[in-house]
Amino acid sequence: MVNDNMDKGRQDLDKEITFGVSEDNINLKTVSFWIVLGIVLVTITLFGIYNMYNYNQFLSSQEAAINAEFHDAQQRKDRDHRMLNSFELVDEENRRYRIPIDSAMALIAIDR
């Protein structure tokens, strides 16, 4: 038995010397499975990152639009408030003036 193991070891050594390196017994099905699984996982990860990027871009543009709309609305509100509550010369030639709305309503009520 010892001789059989030594003969087997000697045969393996001769085979490795002839081959140049020790022979690998690679299971190609297992290697192929892990390569395909790795490619699928990387693809899913990249797809998820891309969708997160698009979603963040959408949220940013939506927030910018809302802020711009609010700013415009606030400017209009301030302008309207100023026009309704201030005295101002509108047309000097025709002697037109702007007066606060409360004052205008009081004058109209007195005239009636």
C-alpha cells in the first residue's frame, strides 16, 4: 500500500513536471455561475444608482420650481399690498392719485 501511494505520488509529480504546474480541477459550472451572478448584481446596483440619481434630479427641479413660484407669488403679494395700502401719484397731468383702499371705501361711504 505504501508503494502504491509512492507510485501514485511519483506519477503525479511526473505529470506535474511534464505539465509545468500542478493541474487544476476547476468546476466550470460553479465559476460560470459566480461570474453571471456577479454581473447581475453589478447591473442591478448600477440600475438602482441611476434611478436614485434621476429621482434626486426630479426632486431638485421640483423644489426649485416651487421656490421660484413662491418667490414670484410673494413679490406679487407685496406689490399688491403696497398698491392697496399706500398713497401714490399715478398721473400728474390728469391729477390721478392712488389712496389706500380703506380710505377710498370710507370716502365712498361718506358720499352716499
